[in-house]
Amino acid sequence: MQFIGSKANVCSLCIRNSLFYIGAFPYNPDDHLVQHFNQLNAPGKYFNGKDLLQMLFLFAKFDCSRLSNMDKKRTMKQGLINEVLAQLATILPKNTVWKVLEPTNQWLDGQVELTMQGQKLTFPVEYKTEVRNQHLPKLLNQKEQCENLLLVAGYIYPKIREELRTVGINYIETSGNVYLNQPPFYIFIDGHKKEAPKQELKTRVFTKTGLKVVFALLLNPELLNAPYRIIADEAGVALDTVHNVINGLKELRFIKPIADKQYLFENQKELFNRWMHEYDAKLKPDLHLGNFRFAKPDDFYTWKNTPINAPATQWGAEPAADLLTNYLRPAILTLYTDEPKIEVMKQLKLLPDKNGNVQLYQKFWQTNKDDHQPHVPDLLVYADLVNHGDPRNFEVAQKIDEQYLQNRFK
């Protein structure tokens, strides 16, 4: 019975009643235990004392394991935070004192206290191994809750460091790059170089054609267990590409086998985050058909009235976000199309202009002919907003995540 004294979140009344069932206490139990198991979706059946204790032990073991893993991760992160601060001691003024504190809640990776020139300030800390565009909306949301949020990271891409400074998020990178702008403190050190983290084992999952397969699977998760021929048709790729992608997803542990040629997604959100980064770097540049401007400049401001041949041509990025949320005035109009470029130019009365505010891209996914939505899928809208890196898009990206994506990745 030692597990009763553990950190597990097991109801004491359940334990008391389970002891009654094996004759440990001479009083009648109430129905609390049965209700408790029902809440946990346990089958409605009679449990003897041995069953109850075994189940309680499993609950305790699972909960303790979960808490233990959380504690290990937090301890590891706090150790890395200590390491970063130790490195900074050789860079910052000698009278600067850093002190690592325990986090005030379970969602914080830690806290650090900075004392410099007699002034003291505490920073709640978020730790990331590396920081990419997809992390920015969440970091902005955290900053709203903690104004003096401090991001401690192993690696931050140079462009993202600039974006973090633009939105006022403090950061420290293990290379020694620092941005702290929290009055009365201001520390800015930049230019320290560090190699980007090496990618894991080579895989064909994130090749240009592989990215098309992954997007098709993210759009329609049930497709994962469809015949390879159907997946290939949906993604517009060769049959061998599907085979390579499925094997790669298994190797990267994004899917797991549950039966013969039957799979289950393990971490769709992480797969989507990885897809976003790779799509922007590898596939999207090849899809760009050109920049344009309207022959009549005022047509830009009445773009919603512009006739498009959906679903062959659909709005993406900022205009799509406005259609989904009614929360963003587009600065750039993005369109994805299956139609010949010249046909779209004629229909929308566009003129080529390398600095134009209308961008045209080739569609890379199959659209249901019965789907006449004027905008591209919400996954692609979110990805384009975040990848663009414009801070004004992060808030609307967060809204799309909350309204459309969170249920998708449960």
C-alpha cells in the first residue's frame, strides 16, 4: 500500500472505499467509487477488492510516471537554463547576477532573477531547443500573459531573432546572442554564430513530392489507411513516393502500425509544424507563378468582389485569413490556382509586376469539385501566415489555430 503516499492524483475516498471492499474498514461505502470509475469511462460492472486495488495501483503508477517524466523534462530544461546563464557570465557586466528560481506554475520551464546595478527583476522562462516561425504565435500569446517573458533557446534562426525583437520578446541563445528590453534593463548582443541543429536521419518524407503526400494525409487523416494508389492520386505523386513517405513517417515515429498496413497518427501537430517549415523552404518557392498588380489599383481594395473560378482558383494567406476570421485587412493578396496563369491574369485583369501586391501560386493538392470554398484549406492558411513572419499576422493565425486546428489535432 505504499503507493497511497505517492504524488499520484488518486482520490483518498476511493482508496478508503477500496479498503472497505476487502474488509479493512467496518463501515458501509457510499457510491463515490463507482461514480469515480464511471467518470473515467470504466465499464459498468462489479469490482471486487482485488480489482479495485489493482486499478488504483495502475492509476497511481501511470500518474506518478507522468509526473516523473514532467519533472525530468523540467529538471533538464532548468539545467540547460543554468548552462546558458553560466555562459553569459563571461559576456555581461561583472556586477550582473543571475539566479535561477523554481517555476511558479507547472506550465513554466523556470524563472530567473536578474540583478544589475542594484535593480532586480524576475523573468518567467520558456525554453526551446530551437525556435521556428510556428512557435511565434504561441510565444506572443504567452507574452500577453507574462509581459516580461524570457525565451531561452538552443538555437534561434537569425530572421526570427529580428522578429522576436520587433514584437518585444526577450531572448537568450546558447551562442551568446541576447535581447533583454525590460526597463530598467536593456541588453542587446547579436552576431554570435552557431550552426543550425542537424536534422535527424535522412528521409524522403520532406522532399518536394513527399511534402505533397504529407499535406494530403494532414487534410484527410483517414487517407492514411487507404490503398497507396488512392493516396498517390490524391497527392498527385508516383506510387513509390507514397511507399517511401509511409516508411519515413514510421521511422520518424509520426505514425505507428496497429495492424497489417493499418496505421495511427502519433503526433499530428508536430508533423504539421515540421511540414510548415519544410514546405516554406522547399516546395513553395517552386510553386510561385509570379507577382502582379491590378490594372485598376482600386480593385485591390475591393478584392472580395473579384470573380474567381473556385475551386480551381482560391484565395490563400492574408485574404483567406480575412474570409475565415473577418479580422485582417490584407496587405498582400495571395491566390493558388490550377488554371493557366494567363487565364487568371485575364479574368482578374492583372499585370505582371515583380513588386506587385498580388501573388500567384500553383496549387499542389486535389480539390473536391463540389467544394466551392473561395479559400484554400485552413492548414495552408495558417502555415502561410506564420511562415510570412509578419507580426501582425500572428494574432489572426492564433485565432485560426483556436477555431479550426485545435480540434483537428486532438
